[in-house]
Amino acid sequence: MPLKINRLLAALAAAGLLAACSQQAMNASAREPAADTACALDGMVLLDFPGPKAQIQYAEGKADYYCDLMELFTVMLAPEHKRQIAGVFVQDMGKTSWDKPSGHWIAAKDALYVVGSKKQGSMGPTFGAFSDAAQADAFAKAEGGKVLPYSQITAAMLDTGHAAGDMRH
């Protein structure tokens, strides 16, 4: 009988840990980068460049920041990306300035992306992210490009003619 109780207690403890991990993932929220926050891929200071920024909040509590959305998708679409993610966030360009974006973080999977516009990010072409379809459509009309949901972004869209293997830089 004690063996069954120990197994039951172990199962309950495991369920509690899983619930805690799930709760942490559900409670993930974007954090505003500091003035010296650097891009996880190239070390560039985020706030020195125009265009939307991105961040991945990991389940263990650490975060990686990206100075543009092309870099975010380079990481997210990589098959070797295995760390447990608590949340991925991008800046809503319908609510902040392209030249000096600040705040207005939205869940990356909920955003609409303008792909192929003439707007430039930290090192060239990048995507614009929007929470509102009308704002995304207006941006695409003014700046060029096509509006797509997160699920339709592909690795092929990241190739903007830069040298192979340079991660856009």
C-alpha cells in the first residue's frame, strides 16, 4: 500500500510541476529592452536602429532580443531551435514609430506581417508587424509588400539577396 501512495504523490508532484511550467508559459510577457540591449545574433544595440524589434522569452526566464523581424524568423524557422519558448513578441508598427519604435509588444503568432515592403530595418529589408488588419493593409499599400499571418512566413522570404550564410549582415 505505501508504494501506491508514493507513486500517487510522485504523479501529483509531476503534475504540479507541469502545471507550473504551463502557467509560466501562459504568463510570459514582453519586456522592454534597455538602452544597451544587444541583438542575440549580431550584438548590435537594438535602440540604435529603425524598424520593429522582436524578442523570445524562454521558459527558463532568459530572453533573446532581435534588432529586426528577419532575424527573429531566421531563429524561429531554424530546425535546430530546441529551447522551450514561453513567448515570442514583436512590436506593433500600427502603434509605434518606425524610426524610433518603443513599446507596443504583441504576440508574434497573433500579428500580421507585411513582407516585401520598401521600409528598411537595422541592416536592410525587414517585415512590418501589425495587430490590426486595416493598418497592415494601409502600410502595404503605402510601402509595398504583401500582408501575411505568422503561419505563412517561410524561410524563403528571408533571402533578400545578401551573401549566403551571413544571417542578413
